[in-house]
Amino acid sequence: MDKLLIRGGRRLNGEVAISGAKNAALPELCAALLTAEPVRLANVPRLRDVATTLDLLRRMGAKADRGAGEHDETVVVHAPASIDPVAPYELVKTMRASILVLGPLLARFGQARVSLPGGCAIGSRPVDQHIKGLQAMGARVEVEHGDIVARAGEGGRLRGARITTDMVTVTGTENLMMAATLADGRTVLENAAQEPEVADLAELLIAMGARIEGHGTSRIVVQGVDRLHAPATPHRVIPDRIEAGTFLCAVAAAGGEALLRGARADHLDSVVDKLREAGAAIEGAADGIRIRMDGRPRAVSVRTGEYPAFPTDMQAQLMAVDCIADGSAMVSETIFENRFMHVNELLRLGASIEIDGHTALVQGEQGLSGATVMATDLRASASLVIAGLVADGQTLVDRIYHLDRGYDRMEAKLRGLGADIERVR
């Protein structure tokens, strides 16, 4: 099993290229199931979750090919009429985003069998909102032996509906929006997720012939069409705002000056505001985001929330910055109930953190001390890497397969900034 060995204490300077967004690429790969024509996507990151999604599409009978070159980030997905609309447990269990095939399969083929998903153990992420929305669109949905079994209504086609989810759900919004593109009539999604990844998916669907309005707001309107087609030109996946935010936190903690090439500051307002409060100088530029950090960061409190509030996917990384900051901070988690699992590992590095329910009190320390730590989920892995970059001595991060699910060659990118980090077996 691979691990990361980090020798801390180096400032980070230079440039790093931000990859395509995992949380945009996964639903967009699934959206290719909505047409019989080959869909070409550009800027698709090389991640474990992407590889799992491609394997899942192939298992169902689609062709899913990645560019042959090491730096070719193009993927082509071709889903003919002979698709087997089944997503088996052995693939779905490792990645919750597998649920995103449910809407496209049901919309185009009139049926689907999708195993209940797995993924990071960071708390309950129920699929009941997906099921509720599809039932409102006329689908018959049952859970049998751990599988979601769904069939479209009369005539094998979903029908438009007004759907208000009980909570804001990103994958739920994406699943229902994709399903609605081929439904009979008009679908209105109230309380929709507003994340940039949702809006990017909508832009792909529009390029495929879908009629969608309101994406990027809490109310999305979809007028169903009879068929979709491949975009005239390859759709380029937006840059990964969470990867960009992670590198911003790394520089804020370790100090230095860096250009995050390709990153979009307009997708990271809440993160940029907090890091500026911590003392970092951050500017958006035509070629990305520039950050400079001199001296010890100031502690900043944060409360996670749905976009455009501070993202839960950045909570662990900012906590790592607070661990070596001047002062104390309160970190409140409102999205996932189990998303403080990285705290015990940060304590092994010498951090001072107390948890009270969904809030962590972080007292900044002058420094951390290297140790062996274990990653418990994707973003927890990133927080341990950031802490290791500033810790005295060696830090060994175990179980980094979590990290590989969402970060494209992170250690190579950090080495390019001057970090002393290597992958070991």
C-alpha cells in the first residue's frame, strides 16, 4: 500500500497546474449515457474515482477511452442502445458518485438497477432525495437486496414534475437534472444545489441539446426533449476548486509564493476570504490565482455550508492551517456529522484541538512534530499532508488511496513547489 513520506519545513514557491474538477467530471461522464453519440470531454483529471467511473461505464456496455498520452486529459464515452442498465456493487461500493448513473439510465433506457453506493465514511448522505424526485417524475422505485431498482412510468418515459428536495443535495440535483432532460414536459427543481460543478454539468447538457434555465441558482427549470446529441466541440471540465483551495491552504501554512495556474478565484470566494483573513495575499489573475504568505498565519474561525458558503470539502485543510496559526479558532461542521475524523491524526502531530459536538476548538501551536498518521477519508488526507509540510521532522501518511481518489498526482505537484515529499511503498 502506498504512503507519502514528507520532510517538513520548506516554503512553497513556483507554479502548479490545477486539474479538472473531480466533482464535475464524474457527473459529466455519466451524462454521456443520455445519448447514443460519442461524447468527448477535455480536462478530465487522472483520479481513482474517474477510473472507477470509466470501469463502471464499460461494465454496462459503453466504450470509454482516455487519450493515450501521459498528459492527454481527453476522454470519449460512447453509450450505444445495447447498454445493460446495471451498476453492480463491486464497483459502486468504493464511490458514492456512482449513484449518478441512475437518472441518465432511467431517462434514456426506462430502467436501471444501481447498487446502494459506498465511498468515504464521513456521515450519512442519503439517496432518498434522488428516489423521491424520480418517483415524482413517474418512476417506480424499490430497494431490493441492496439495489435501487427503478422503472419509468407509462410508455417507458419519465414525465416532468415540480420537485422540492428536503435538503440541498449536489448529486441529487445533478441526477434529477439529467433525468429531466429527456422527460416528457417541464421539470422544476426547487432548493437546487448552486455549486459551479452543477452549473458546468448543465452547460454540457445544453451543448447536448437540453433546454435548461436557472442553473447556478436554487431554482432550475428543465424542458424535456426527445433526444440529446454529442456536443459539437469537446466540453472542457472546469478547474477543481477544492484542489486549488487545498494548495492555497498549503502555501498559507508553509509560507511562500505560488501561482495556481488555471484556478478560478470566482469559484473560491469564501476560501479566499478566510485565507486573506489569515494573512495571505491572494489575487485572481487571467492565468489563475496568485498567493503569497509571509510569516505565521492568524487563526480564523469558519462554519461550513452549502455553496456559496465555506465548503465542507475545505474544512479539514483550513483546520490544518489553524493548527499552526497565531490564536484560536472555532471550526463548525454543518454538512456531515462524521467529518472530524482527521482530528485524532492531527493530534498525533502535536495539534491542540477539542471537539464539542459539531464544533472543534483549535488552539494554534508554534509548530507541529512529524509522526506516522493514517488518512480516514479524501479531504482528511489533504489536511494531513498540509500538516506534514510544516511539521518538524518526518511525517508518514498512510492509506493515501483516499487521496488518489480526488487529487491528481499531488506529491508531484508539491515537489514542483519545492516540498520534500515522496511516494513510498
